[in-house]
Amino acid sequence: MDKEGHLIHIDFGFMLTDAPGKGLRFETAPFKLTAEFMRILGGPEGAGFKRFRNNMVAGFRALNKHSAKIILLVQMVANSQADLSCFKRGTKIAVAELRERLCPGGTTEKLSKATCEAYVDQLIADSDGNWRTQMYDGYQYCCQGIF
């Protein structure tokens, strides 16, 4: 939110290769999971957090199941609109990074539920309280008036 109470979404570009901080790629967390979000979810043992985690697992399983179609669509866009900012590091890099996110370890096999759960748990662990995210959020507040 900014100082006037407007909601500002600043991380949409994470889907491909765009990361906040322009070309610095300062944010390295898989997704933004702030202490405030964790409190709202009731902490790691809260019912809200458990629902959040289960929904993440279900969502990731669906993404993994349909990864070939998603990657094909992104490749088609990349071939026709390579000048989009999400492809600024190159279309092959964007597609390769997307493939790695949807199919960790480069496997073309659909992941089991247990493997998806372990992967999502690692994403959450890497995102929860990430110091780089905290620093970038401090910068956003200080320099952009966004908190």
C-alpha cells in the first residue's frame, strides 16, 4: 500500500524473468511471504496457513500437470513478441527458467503429491522472512512511499 491507502502490486513480473529492482535482481525469494502475511494466516501452525499451504500444493500440482501446455504458450508468445520486457534477458532463458519452476529438477514426469508438498514447503521456507525481500521492502517504503 502507498501512503494514501492504494494497493500497489509490484511483483507481477516474477512469473517470467522480471524481478523487482530493475536489472539488479535483488529479490531472490520464490515469492513474497512477509511477516505480516504470516501473522494474518495465523502463523505456521494456524488454520489459515495450513489452508494456504494446501492450496499452494494443489495449485503447484495443477501447474506441474499442465506445464507442457503452459510452456508451449509462453514459447508461442516469445516467438511472436520477443520484445516484451519479460523476455529482455532472452526468450530461451525465460522459457528455461519457467520450465525449471514448473518442473523442478528438469524432470518431464509429473511430480507426485509428496514431491509437490516437499517442493512447496521449500518454496515457503525460502520465502518466509527472506532478508533480501525485507531489505527491498524497506527501500520501497523509504524511496517510493510503498509499504
